[in-house]
Amino acid sequence: MSQFPKATSSARERARKANAHRLADARERLKNQEADLVSYFDATRDEDKIEDDLAEKIDKLRSAARVKLEDARGRRASALAALKARGETYSAVASLVDIPVAEATKLIRSTRRAPVPSGRAVDEQSAAPRPDAGEDSADPAAAAPDSTLTSDGADASASARDVA
């Protein structure tokens, strides 16, 4: 009977060792799991920052492109307005640059409706003489300083009068 208690203590010892090994494996698994989760959340944070930076850079590029486009359109309209000021008709200007008469008319007239600078009052701008307005102007819109056309159809009809 002396071997029976020895076998029991040996079984307890083996159970304790097995339990300790299982707990050590569980701790290692939790440690690895925590490291993986930290890596995941760091990558998610980095991903969000990259997307935010990209959106910000795209907005800056779009804004810069808008400014450049507005400048180019303004120069384009000014060039056509200079042709018109030298006596060309709307249809002649349009045919020179191969665009529809309505578009040429719209571009030329856009130079007359420049935005009010922030430093000047509206009264000062309306009192300022317009270089293209005058009695000898061939453009009917130039005779009426406050006339603005709101549709391309009106621009096209004005250009048809200009041709006739």
C-alpha cells in the first residue's frame, strides 16, 4: 500500500504541471493577441491619418487648380474682349477662335461683370467709367451700364443683332 500514495502525489504533481503549462500557454496567447490588436489599431490610426492627409492635399490641389482655371478663363475672356473692343463683331470673334457665338458673347460680357473688390464700395464701382461703354459702341449692352443678361439665349440673340 505504500505505492498508492506515491502514485497519487505523482498524479497531483503531473496535474499541477499540466495546469501550469496550460496557463502559461493561455498567457502567451493573450500576450500575442494583445500585440496583434495593438498592431491592428495602430495600422487603423495610420490609415485614417493617411486618408485625411490625402483628402487635405486633394482639396489644396483642387483649390489651386480652381484659381489657375479662373485666371486662364479670365485671360481668355480678356483676349476676346480686346478683339471686340477693336471693332470685331461677336460672330467674327467667335469664328476667329472657332467657338459658338453664344460662348464668345458670354466670355466677352463676363469681363464687364468683374466682381466688386472688397476694399471698394459698390457706389464707387458703379460710378467708375467703363472703358467699353460709350455712345459709339456697337454693343447694345454697353449703352446700358447696369444691363446683365442671365441666359445664353439672350446672349445668342444679342449676338444675332450684332451680326445683322
